[in-house]
Amino acid sequence: MQVKRYRAKDMKQAMDAAIRELGSDAVMLTQTKVRDKGIFRLFRKPLLEVTFAYDPTTTPKALSSRKGSLIKKSGENVAGDNEPLREHGHKDPQGASNTGYNEKLEQRMDSFEAMLSEFMKKFDIVKRDITYDYPDDVQALLKKMTDTGVREELAHSLAKQTEQILRNKPGAVASEALEHLLHEQFGRAEPILHKKFTQKVILVLGPTGVGKTTSMVKLAADFAVKQRKKVGIINTDTYRIGAQEQLQTYADILGVPIQSVYYSDELSGAMEQMSDRDMIFVDTAGKRIGDEKHKEDLLELVRILQPEDILLCLASTTSFASIMEMVDTYGFIDDYRVMITKLDETKYRGSLLNISWYTHKPIAYVTTGQNVPDDIEIASIEKIVKQIVDG
């Protein structure tokens, strides 16, 4: 007697194949469920492997031409053992019995399947932790942060730190823990301070459309009108005629001198004209992102003017992707503070946190409208934090 194994989708398919090849006298010995080789076997239904014993002398003549072939039934391919027929107990090339070899192979595959299953469980735990697997109070704060516009990865980072505080400090309140973390992220507001008997130069940067010129005028007006400082303005944004006219109008209203500079070698003369001023605000052109000539011009301004303060204007209404691009564009400026504009045009206070997080710079001022000089104020970190935590 000899044996032959068939792999089929079900018992009927295996029996049909055995009868066609081995004859009606074949005897079924064993049946077991098996999987194909390869990683994708885990995602397919197992096959049925059936072992039959048969007498070669009574086998249909067609058997010799069908050894190792694919058995076809109803247009479907059903895998055979794809090996020459072996007598029961015949040794394979490695010296193990065919039965023993298959058993070892199945054990290896079962072990691998268990290992993969354990890995998938761990991955699922990590995934839940990254997304929403937080205590209820932390989960509620996470939602408030994302609802106010905080970037998701930043919100999750803060949520995890909040959860860590709660674990380490029994009795701690989640909202208070988050407020603490937000204050650490923002740091202190750093407005411009003027020292008596000194002259301070403030350079104002920013891309086109963020309200840079108007915000600079608000700040200049605040020092001139409210703080009684002698203020002057130098305009280097000579590319836009409208900007020059706007600045001249404001300067006339405020009663402050203004100098327009077209070339860098005119800066020294403009500074001399402002020698009696306590504070000099310098407006700059807002060029398109990535403009190398604009970068060179700004570096030249910094070299000649040696400003004590640099303010980068960014609009709270700008998308985070654009904020990153703008900040990267001005990355050649080492030391600056941020002035966030158009806060009255959005309810999403999380944008301020995003800006603080990406720039790693202190926020000095926020603007909240078009009125000069009223609609500008020193950034209230306490107020911003409360708005984010309270949602």
C-alpha cells in the first residue's frame, strides 16, 4: 500500500479527486486543516488536507500522467501535494519522515502565527494610546484642545503629559495639570520695553497680507500716545505705493516723523534724521516665500541697524502649513518675538499655541481689530491658556 495527500476546500472536493486518481478502493486515513505557506496565508481560509491509502495495482491508468499536477474541478484549481507519490514512512532528503517533516513545519507556522498575533495586539495597544486611550477627564481636555484648533500631535503630547502628572501626583486635577503644561509651553509674554535715555530700534517682519504695517503703526501709536515716547518710523517697504501712503497718513495723524528708504546706503542718513527719537520702528517689505533677494535685503538691514528688538508678524487665521512655511522662511533671523495678528477674526485660540510650539519664540503682542492704537495688547498668556482649557 502507498499513501497520497490532497489539499482541497472541503471533503467532497478531496474525495472526488482521490476517486478520479486512486480509484474507488482508496481508503481515507487522516484529515486536518492546513494553511498555505507565506505571510498572506493568515488572511486566507485554511484548506483541508486528506491522506488516502491505495493499492497501486488497482489505480486507474491516468494516475501516472496526473502525478504532481493541479486537480481541476468546476473550473477551479485545487492544490495537490505537488510531490511524487511516496510509500508510507518513506524518508525525505533531509532524513525525516514526510509525516514528521509536515508536523515540524506546522509547529513552526503555528509558532509564527502566535508571535504575529501577539505583535498585532501590542500594535493595537500603541495605536489606541496614540489616539484616544485616555482617562475620561484627560479625554475631555484632549477634545477641547483639538476643538480650539490645537494641532493633533501637540494635543496628544499634552494629553499624555497630563495623564503622567495625574499618575505621579494622586489628587491632581487634570485641568490644572494641563494649564501648568500650557504655561510652560508659552512661557512669559515679552513685550518691548524702553529704557530711559536710550534709543531703541524695532524691526518688524512678516509676509504679505498678515497686517504687518497696520500692527506696527498700532504699536508705534501706543508708545507715542499712551506712553509719551518720542517715536519715529522708517519705511523700507517702497515696493508698494499704497503702503507708503498709508504710513504717511498715520504718521501725520500721530505727529511722528517718517523716512522712506529705497537703498541700504540711505539707512545711515535716515537714522541721523531720527537721532532725537526714543524709539524707531522699521517697516519691511513682505515678499513671497523663498525670495532669496528679500533674505539678503533683510540681513543687510539687520547688519546696518543692529535692532534691539525684532517682531515677526503672523496671522492667527493662517493655516498651520502656511505658518510653518513662513517661520521657516524667516529662519535665518536668530532672535525675534512673535506678534500675532487678526485675533478678532478667529475663535480658534489653539492657533496661538501652535505658533508658540513651532517657533519656540515668546509671544509679545496680539492684535484684535483695526482701531489705532486701541486694538493691540500685550499677549495675556493666562487668558489664552484659559480659553484653550475651557474650550
